[in-house]
Amino acid sequence: MFAFFDAATTAHLTMAPWAAQVLARHRAAPVAPPPQPPARQNVLNAVGVHLHLEREGKILLGLRHPDSLFAPLRHHFLAGHCEQESAVACLIREAREEAGLEIAAADVELAHVVHIQHSPSTRPRLQLVFRARHWQGEPQLLEPDKCLGWDWWPVDALPEPMVAYARAAITGIRQGRLYTELGWDQDSR
């Protein structure tokens, strides 16, 4: 026969001595609060924009300056970080500032997104890669303190070394995928 009793009543019940000892220890032990999941932190992600220009089977990439804090002497897209502007406005501004290219917003489409976590201690980054269908001008070296030069590289023979997420974005675009994750839980998808 089973029944529920409040804690005060159990002291007056007849029971096996071992059961009475267990109940006494249980009543004497402090009640610990249930474990709480770790608090999630609100961490703002940085937003980068990247220009994927392709013509005649070749992609425009720049070689980053050796004094760059990020990825020195690696090939990368023309890129920048969003400021107080839309992603497309940022892309148009960066193309003009870095390479003297003129791009109309109507000629831009999202080609790939890479969400990357370089390490647990760094800010996550959402990298938006846009393709421009049309543009005016030839790439010029306008920021020599950031980039050593612009070159057109065959899609099947990309240069080394290259920024890993730029290579992942190009692979994703070629495979018809829109999204890639890198560095989350120390794996790449």
C-alpha cells in the first residue's frame, strides 16, 4: 500500500530503519535549486559585405597588405564592414573607394552568406557576398595601405593563400548553395 505523507508526518510512521535514515538525511540536506542552463549573452555580430565580380570565368580578388591586422598577404574579395548604411549601400561605397568601380544597386544580388566564428573569444561575423551583374570601370588600386593589387583569377585555379571564408563562399556559389557556417562548435559545414 502506497500513500503520500507530508514531511512532518513521516517521523510518526512505522517503517524500515534504513528508510527512516534516508528520509532523515533528505530532510537535513539543503535543497539545491535546480540547475540553470548557462545564460546566453547578447553578442552583436559584425556584418561584412563582399563583392563577387566574375567575368569570362575569372573572379576579382585582391592581395591584402602585409601590415593588415586580418589575413595579411591573403587573397580576398573587395570587402568592407557595414557602418550606418544598408549592406548594398556599403558594397557600392566600398567598390568606389577601394577600386574605383561604379555599381548600381539594381545590378546587385545576394550570392552567398557565410556565418563565421573565428574563435570563441571573437565577435561572430555575418559575411554577405553580393554579385554585381554589371559595373563600370576597371579595378584600380586606390587604397595601397590595405591591398597590394587586384587580379582576375580563374574560378578553377584560385590563388593561395586565400581567406578561408572567401574560398568557402566561392565554393558555395559554384554549388548553388546560399549559406555556409564556419567555426561554430569547431566544425565547418
